[in-house]
Amino acid sequence: MLKQLSKHGSWPFISPIDFTERPTRALCPRCRHITAEALASEEGYKHVSDTRFLQATRRWCGLCYMLYERHSHTPNGWKNLRLKLGPKTPVEQGGGLGVTATWVTTLDKNPWLWKEGNEAKEVDQTSVIRDLYVSTPIGDPAAAYGIPVANRSLSNTRSEETFNFIRSCLEECRESHSCSLADSGNQAEPDEKDPVYGRPPESQRPLRLIDVDAFKEMETLNKEFVRLVINHRGKISTYMALSHCWGVTLPPEDKTVASNLADRLKGIRIETLAKNFIDAIEVTRRMGVRYLWIDALCIVQDSQDDWASESVKMGSIYEGSLLTIAASVAGHSSGGCFNHKSVPHDHLTWGNTNTVQSVEITNTLPDGKTSTLIFHLEEPKADPQPLKSSPLNSRGWTYQERVLSPRTIHFAASQAVWECRELYRLEDLLASPLPRWYNSFVKNTFRTKAATVLGDGRDRDRDPVRFWYNELVSFEYSRREFTRPADRLIALAGLASIWNKQRLSGSDTYLAGIWLSRLAFGLAWERKYRDTYSSSSDSDGDDDPLSTITAAAQQQQPQPRRPTWSWTSHDGHVSWQDSGFTPAFYLEFLHSNLEYLGSASSNNNSGSKASEFSPVVVGYIAVRGLVAAAPLDTGWPLAELRGNPPDNIDVDATLDGYPVVLKMDYRSHPQADDGLPLPLYALALGDEIELQESQGGDYWPVSYVLIVTRAENATLSAPSYLRAGLAFVYFPSAVERAALWGSVEPRELHLF
């Protein structure tokens, strides 16, 4: 049969096609005749008869490409592929209808089934094709076979159809889910619909809100004005919140400051506000909610005291909102929330590729009616396509807003996307799984009792603090952008406060982004990519960490923010190596002397109390640890290396003759006021066994050390240091590692 279809080794109807091209939405003869009736039948739809057919047609047939991509794990040698309607996936996986593949294989060709002595007989195998879903347009007769409907007639996100979609999602969530902290305005605490922890306490609710119906008794005035109101004792608990990008700057008329606060409590003319704010007011009104929270309008922007007290509450403000409005389409305040024309998300491309994401197959059913089937792929464990290019998803401030909001309606460029703690729902109704596993995991953390999602710290893989560092900070938050890099600490304060309450039972202490219970590990962060001042020629980040830079770049290099030991002092992506880190038993925390924004010593005149989650103004932590007596020798080629280090170690310096790999925080060597290089000292943080074998076959034990430089501070009794980087010291044996640190006496030092 195959020989009859083939001619000179190629398929006759695809010979003109360049096989290096990506497939299009074209269909081969086998795919073109798939119908809902055939998929729903007991036997299924008979597709290709041999593996080689699918391997060839995937080059240009869109559906064959998707079948092959998601079915390629199947061993070669199968035949007689049949397609059937699969099971409906769980809600958190998109709630879509999958496709099941059944094929015939022989046991001797299947390594999963073959056992020595088995008869090489043919057997049927069945599996669900990964991430492939089938649907049909609204009103199509294929829906009678149980195939989910898709909305192919999208208008724009300002349309009444979009708002009906939002209202239906909100109603379903409030009635069927356990997402919200504020389902009703005057409900007694804890919230009966969410008994895990109820709504945020009154003290954590916004001090001010925008009343979008303040003048409802006067229709004309109400259309043109809103009003800022004081939320006395947090009595107003039902409100919506806006998540948006400010842009490089926000015009003065879009910010509440001390000089216009009194006027705004009387009224605000809507047309004078930024487009994001105008649209958010419209959304709030059309959703039938009276109050709206917008950071720029509800926090007095030139008041340090008001900013200190309200910014720390941002996490609770978003956590307590009925619904968060995400201006996902806008990269700045004047972009607005609404689009002009919506499109189904399967019509969008994946990133910069032309990968086929969907195909439509139209056929005539036995009763003469025309029917269309939509087959589409979803990229596994990722945000839905409409949100991937959203400017909002790259901004630092919006991370905790999205994670903590129980419900968010994203006004994206292509369509509206509903997100809550249980599901995604797209306006086109195509199936879409929840975000990456860690994101849905994090969101569900905030509706689950402490220690039930993550362990109590005894299990390294389920340690909530390490999860904070490796997943929340490293994998997501530290990659995001800030207009003001100094905001990196405060923009995570709300999430940190709630994380401590929910995951750590309020038992830990937060020190400028680092948890005291894992202080040594928290200090062992390293920068991953060049800062914005780096030259393009070395953007890979692997150059000599002590190399000098050009004079122009030197002028642009920022001074490290204080405290230098916190990862928030660095403006780029940071990470922690966690393959086997064991904290040093000789590193002891003594006390902290940190001054926070809003504290009494920070000229706080409002009486508000600063907390450990407030921005750090100045100060230090005092520790007792082991600092190597001699500084690092950065002229290591002249020194005699101890042992024979593995070839993979790119030595940058030595410590008492032992090879050192440096991960400097900044590209230039720290310098004193006279321009001379400052000595670099090593503070022991922890140990690890390097899993890379050396030439002799032995493992090289490693010490994690904090690279510090002396800071002059005559007012303190203990030596003062600034962080300059992280380093790994390699030892030929654990005995030599113990000997080096055993020769050093623990001493107190202050880290600024």
C-alpha cells in the first residue's frame, strides 16, 4: 500500500513542498474529512495507516503537524491511527475537550511493553494527545456531540458582549469557587465563602477610594465627575482595583499630591485623568461597583508618610478587591484598557515563530448541515497567548498585584481574559490551562492553610523559604523591570507580608527581602545578567568579573544601593544555587539596626507605624562569622594553586592558594576614595559538594563565601563591610576545607 502511494521515495502530492518550511493551515486528504460524527463514534475516525505517512505530511499539513508534535513520543512502527473525542480536562487544565489517539503496535517494537519471552503480537494502544483540544463555533451542529463551543465572533473589549462575559465569569466565581476575600460588602469576618482566612482586617484596607457614583443623584454631574473619599476605619470593603503601567512618567494631573488632596475630596473631573483611569472608572460603573482603588490617585504621592503606610498595604488591597482591572494592553497611563478589534487567541503566533496553533475543518454532516471543527494547541504550562506580550507582565509592581488578586479581568490587545485562583477563561471560550505550575501554585497558596501546600522547612524540596527565593524571586520577580529600581523592595512588600502569615505562620523575620530563618542561603544570591550599564559586547555575562570597563560605562555604573547584602540592591535578575547548599554552622545572626521609611527616625509625623516590610532607609545587620584572615589574591596566575582543580573551573582568584570563582555584583573592582582597589575578603556562608568530578575522579568540596570590602564607620565597635559579590572556593578535600575555616576565629561584623 505504501509503495503504491509513494513514488521515488516521496509522497506524490507533497513533492513540490520545501520540507524545511513550517506547516501552514493547509490540510492533507486524511485530515480534510474529519467530522464530529466520526470522532464521536465508537470506532473513531480512521486517520493514517502508517507512521511514515504522518512523518511526511506533518511538513505541510497543519493538523498532521500538531498530531506529530504531540504524538512523537510514541515508538515508531505503529499503524492504523484512529482519532476519537477524548475526556474533558479538569477546570485548572482549561476544561477543554481533548483528542484521544488509538493505534496498533507490536510488542517487540514497543520498549514500554516488550518483555523478554513475550510473543511479538499486535496490540491496541490508546493515549490522550497532549495539549490538543477540539471545539466548534457557537450554534454549530457539532455541539450536539458534546464538543465545546468557541466564540469566533468577537467584537471589541468595550462591547456589551465583553461585559456580559465578565459578569458571567464573576457570577460563576462567586457562586462556585473559593477565590474571593470580599464577596459581599458587610459580611461578618471571617468570610463565610472563604473561611480559610477571611478578608484582610480593616487596618489593611485602603485609606482612600474613588467613589465612581458620588453624584448619582445628579445625572449630568455624575457623568463628568468622581470623588476621592476617606475609607474611615476601613468600613468600605467592596471595591475594584486597577493594575496598570505608569510609563516613564505620570502627568501631574494624574497624581494626588498634598496640594490637590482637598480639592479631590470634593470632586475630580473625569476627562482630566489618564486614559487608563477613565476606562477603569467606566469598567467599575458597568460592573455595578461603587468604589475603585487606583494607586496614583488614592496615595498622596509627595507624602513620605502616606506612601510608607499605604504602599505596605498594597498586597492586602489587591487581595481584598472584588475584581482587579488589568490594563494589559497599555504600556503607559494613556494607553487605555480597551482594544478596537478582538481576535481568537488561536489566530495569534507563538512568540517569533510561525508555528501552527490551530486549524479549522469544515464538512457536511449526514443530515446535510455544514459543521466546522476547530483543533488548537495550547503551549503547556504557560500564560495564555493574549497575555504573553502584555506590557503589564514585564513590570515589577504588577507581579504581586496579579498573584494576590483573587480575580483579575485582563483587557488584553486581542481579547478579554478572566483569571481567578481556579481557572482561566478566554473570551473566545477556547480551552486555556492555568499559568505555569509555580504561578497557579503560588496563587493557590493564598487560599490554603499554612503548611498544607508547602512543607515546614525540614524537606529541602518543600521548604517555603527556598521556594520564595528560587521560584517567586529568581524565576519571576527579579526578571521584571522597574522605572525606579529602588522600588524593588517595596513592590514585593505586600506579597512578603502575606507569605509570612500564610506560609510561615507569622514566625519568620523579614530583613530587606531576606528571611532570617535562612539567612545564610538568602545572602548567597548572585546576579545572572549584566545591568543596564553594561556594554553590548559582553552581554552574555561570562567575562572576567574583575575586568575594567570604559570610562563612559564607568560613569553610568550605579552605586550599589543599601543594604548591599540584599538582592534588592541589584537591578537585574538574581538567582540562588541550591544543588546542595548547607548553611555554615558558624554564621550567627546577632541583631539588626535597620531604619525603615515611615519610622519615627524617618521624620514620620503621621503616627503610622513602619513595619519590617517597609522600605529600608539605612542601617545594617550584625552577624558573627568566619572571615578569612587574608584577602583574596586576584593575581592568581602568579600564585601556586593547591591541588588540581576540575577543568570546568574558570579560576578568577585564590584564597590561601585555593581556586576561587567570583560572581561580582558590579563589573569594576570596588575602589577606595583614592582610586586604589579595595581588598576583597571572604565571609563563609555555607558548604556544598561540587558534583563535577575532577580529572582524578574525586569530588571537590565547595565553600560559598560572601565577598565583602571594608567600609569605614568610626561610630561602630565592630568592623563594617559592604557586599561586593559571591564566590565559590574549591578544595581538594573536605579536610582541607575544614582546616582553612578552623584556623579562623569567629568575630562580629556589621554588614551595610
